[in-house]
Amino acid sequence: MIIVARILATIFALIVVSRSMADYKNKKESPQMTIFWVIVWLVIAGIAFFPSLVETAIRVLGGNRSGLGTVFGMGLVFIMFVSYRIYIKANRVEKKLNEISRQFALLSLDKPRARTKRVSSNRPK
Amino acid sequence: MPKHKIHLAIVIPVYNEGPVIRSVINSLPKQISGVDKITVLAVNDGSTDNSAKEIKKTKAVLVSHPINLGAGSATVTGLKGAEKIKADIAVTIDGDGQHDPKDIAKIIKPILQNKADIVIGTRLKKSKGMPNIKKVGNWGLNIITYALSRMWTSDSQSGFRAFSKKAISALDIESLGYEFCSEVLVEAKRQKLKIAEVPVRVIYTHYSKQKGQSIFNGMNIVIKLIIGKITKII
């Protein structure tokens, strides 16, 4: 079971890190977000290979025991964060789509004379 | 209101209202006391039926969304259109024929008299014929809208509203769906706009009852309002 988790974590980490780097190169993602995702996935992969890191982290943070519940709790928080990010991104895309559609729709209210003028000025002489 | 010629824009958000939209537009008043010019803006919100064709048969100006975005988005497009054609007042009215066009004169009156920036045509003071489940749903949404805006209205979900020129340019609405109705009030409070309510008659036909909002849509409105509030805070 632990081997499957390690393989999955490695595959996911490689996919996400490479996507983040590609998005950063294409200027679709900010440097801060790229660094954030790279660190998050390196930590996840690290925990998959060295689960004792969680114990150490809890001791450092002042706790005294960790169980499966702690790991699930951390996972749940992470999933909630990812859901929130997806919601924000989807919302942003929806707003942009809405704005483009609105601008397009309102073009019909431009005076026909103004539109004709613009079209004719683009014609080759 | 300044003593110049008053231009009124009647905004109708339309989504698949093919069977009735022509009669709704044709029933709108051609003249209103205190108004010099009336322009009807029908915003076709990506209808998949013959709504656009039916609108073209009328004197209304057709504004079309290329895709369906939601009632709130269509209404805001109509208000932006009203701003673009330099209307002094904009009235929004549903495309399913549930509002009585004769009430338009009543709901623009407080704006003409400089007593309000936004006027809500409230259906709950003359709610004869409104199904009880809708009355309960509307009251529930009134309470939630009050919690978010600290502004009480007896029909926060009414689509029959009038907006002054000041309100049209001041409102910054982000909602796309029916949660738009509540967001207008939240925004109005933020912008310190004056709100008035006028009782309007509601015409519940078999068609308008079918087209009306279900209780599940009401739940959806609540969820979207809460998420919208949280994301604005964050």
C-alpha cells in the first residue's frame, strides 16, 4: 500500500511541478504561485517517502502524537485549499467570458454610421 | 431630476421566452407621463428558441449574448446598454409577462421626483395568486438579503425595478444569475443609494408559473450569495 502511495505521489508531483514550470514559462502563472506549488508537491512527495517527517513536524510544532487522523486532517485542509483555488480560477474565467460576451452584445448599440466609417477606413486604397 | 427631456430605457432580459416575448414587448406603454422618449432594450441571453426572431418583429432594440450567461448578466448588459444610449432612467421587467406594464409609470415616479435612485416593484404586497411556496422562499431570501446588506425590502427578488442614471453608473455588479437581485441591494447600500418600494401587480399565468424559479434555485441563490460574500472578504 505504501509503495502505491509513493508511486502516485511521485507521478502527481512530477505532473504538477512540470505543469507549473510550463505555466510560469508561458507567463500564465506568477512566480509566487509557481514556487508555492513546487514546494507543496515536493513536501507531499517527501512525506510519502519519509512519513516520519510528519511526526518530526508535529513534535517541532509542540504536539506529542500523530495518527492517521492527523494525516487525513492535513489532507482535508489541502483539498479544501485546492478546491478554493479552482473556484477562484473558474470564477475569474467566468467573469472574463461574461465581460467579453457583454462587450460583444453591446456592439449592436453602436451607431451604424460609426461602424460603417470604421470598416471603410480599413479598406485598401 | 433635471428639467431636460427624459429618456426611459425598458430592459427585458430574455431567455427562451419565444411564446410570449412579442406580446410582452407590444404591451409596453408607448407614452408615459413625464417621459419624452422610450427605448425598449431586449437582451437575448443566448436563447435556443425563436426569441431573437420574435424580438426582431417588434420595435425593440435587440442585444444578444452569444451564449447563455444568466438572468443577472443579461440585466446588467441591459443596464450598460441603457447607459450607452444615454437613458436617464432604466426599468427592468421580466420577459415572461408576470409584470403589468401599466406599473412602469408607478415605479419610475419616485425617480422622476428625485426621491429614490432605485425603486423595487414589490410583488408581495399584492401577492394574490402567488404560490405559497414562493411566498415562503421570497421571505427567506429577504432575510438573507437583509443579513448581507442591512437593508430590508419586502421583495428582494423582484425583477421589476427602476434605476436612476446615478444608480446605473454607480452599481458594480458581479453576479451572473438570480443572486443579482440581492447583490444590487448590497451594492446600493455600499454606494449609499436611496431605495424605494412600490407595490406592483403580479400576473401569474400558467406560462409564468412554469418559467418561475424553483425552491432549489432559491437554495442556489443563497449558496452563491454566501460564497460571493466570502470571496469578496478574502
